[in-house]
Amino acid sequence: MTIPCTLSHNGYSVKLNALADSGANGFVFIDTLCAIDIAKFLNLKAQRLPRAINVKGYNGKVGNAITHILRLHLTVDERRQYNIPLLILDLGSHDLILGRKWFAHLGVLIDAKQNSLRWPPNLGPSYLAVKEILVPREALLPRRITAEYQADVHARDRAFDREDQCRAAESDAQTVSQSFLSPAQEANYDTSDSESSADEPLFDDSDGTDDTDDTDNTDLEAGPATPPKPA
């Protein structure tokens, strides 16, 4: 028989189901994976036992020994027990098992006909002065990553990387161009270059020589020079 219950600590409660098993020779057992998820969520650390407890299954097969416990508040049928030592063990498909010693300690009986628990008259519902935040067990499970969504995330990251590289290259090119001349020098350089290009001839004759043939043609047309007459 499975019954709903909660494990609480520091204002938070985790809702899960427990297997009521009067044949399990122990107090309360918690599954290893469930204990890890709850410990991470509630920021708790498991306590090591002074000595390991050997475990045998219902078929007599020896299992892994119990070496750690987790102390939490256990609430079943609105009745809370404080600082219950939960034995951490691989339980397979169950998150929590209420063992024979738990039933014997509290005097609780299993009513198979009504599918419920019979509590002694002195164990009435507990009164909680503080309202706790209730979290379902499923919320603590690791989220599965969808391959399609993950591929989209990788494609988006690659696109961002390419864009960052392009912007960095443009910024480097602009920095290199500005490192040669200041803005004022670039303006003066552009102005002087445009004015000089308008005034200067296409070819440079600054050496004083005239490469045109005008003078030579004039001399040839005038003929040979007349020698001076003697006095």
C-alpha cells in the first residue's frame, strides 16, 4: 500500500509517496537518488553511521550496506514526526518505505480493507504554525535535454560567435586606420592634397628644363645665324 507523505526542512516540503511495508525490518528507508535530489534542494548533507548496516532483500540476496542517513521531518496523514533518521538505500521504484519498526514505534496499523492507516488515539493531526512551501517530487528530477532544442541552442551560439568575430575584425581595422593620422591631420592632408592637385601641372618641370620642342622649331625656321660684319 502506498500513502502520500511529505519530507520537510527549513520551511520547504517535498511531496512524495511512501510504501507501507510491515515486512521491511527497519524504521524508514529512502531511495538513494531521491535522497540526493532532496539533499541538493534543501541544502543538506547526509550523516555517516558509526558502522554500516548490512542489508538483505526479500529473496535473501545481500545488497549494498547502509552507511548514511538523512534527517528530515516526516508527515503522514497530517501527523508529523520530527528529525526522523532516513536510511539511504537503493529502493528501485519506491522513494520511501515505512518499515516494521516505524509501525511498531508509533503503534500504527495497516487497514488493508480501507486502504488506510489506523492511528492510536494519542496521535492526532499535528498543528503547524508556519506555512511551508510544498514542492512535488517531480520538480526535483533532472530535466531531460531535447536533442532538437539543444541543436537550436548550439546553432544560435555559433551565430553569436560569428557576429562577435565580425565586429571584432571591424573594430581592429578601424583602430589600425586611426593609428596613422589623427582626425585633424587627416582633414589637413585631404585639403592640401586637393588644392595642390588643382594647381600643379600633370608633369613636373621643376628642374628648369623645357622638354617641349617649341624653341627648337623656332630656331630652325629662323635659319643659320648671320655672322657679324667686321668693323
